[in-house]
Amino acid sequence: MGEDGGFRVYALDHAQHIRTIRQRLESVRATHRENILDGSVRDWADYQRRVGVLEGIGEALHVCDEIEKAERA
């Protein structure tokens, strides 16, 4: 991170990399959602952890969006 604490986006070696990362993140997110919805959550703490994972994946997908925009510019 920079001195201002902001997130920096760096160019990728190949544009296909970001698409591959996005596809994998979306697959992992779908699996985590299914696990929450199928009743496999053990307790409130487990539910909170799993929702946190989903939020983290959402943030990662947001970063993918930023990288794609930077690559197009």
C-alpha cells in the first residue's frame, strides 16, 4: 500500500489472468453461498465467518473490476 493507505493496481502480464482469477473467485463464492444456504452452518460464529468470507470475495471481485478498468485505460 502507498503512504496514503490506498490500494494500488498494477498491470498484469496478460489480460486473460484477470478473467481466470474472476472466474475462480466467482466459483468459490458460489460454493460458499451454497454451503450457507444448505444448512451446514454450525452456529452463529460459523455463519459470521462464512459471511465474512463472502464479503472478502466480493472485495476481491471489486479489485478485479478496478484492474480491468485500468487495463482498458
